[in-house]
Amino acid sequence: MARGFVEAMGGTLGAEDTPGGGLTMVLTLRAARGAPPAPAAELPAHAAT
């Protein structure tokens, strides 16, 4: 259900292994037109690269 909502908004939802064990869900959405970019410090390390 979550993936359907995200894809309907033009984004992606995926799962990654978390170092040390566990699962991290990665949600990616496009920024709104005219919105300023988020500072890299507010993004997870893997999203800022």
C-alpha cells in the first residue's frame, strides 16, 4: 500500500539492509517546483551523494 502511494506521487520506496542488522526503508520524492533544495545535513548520508 505504501509503495502504491509513493509511486502515485512519482517517488520510489525501497528496502536496504542496515549495517549491524535490521532494515532501512528508503523513501524518495521529487521536490515541489520552486522549493529550495534541502541542505545535505538534513538528508541521510546515502541520499546526499
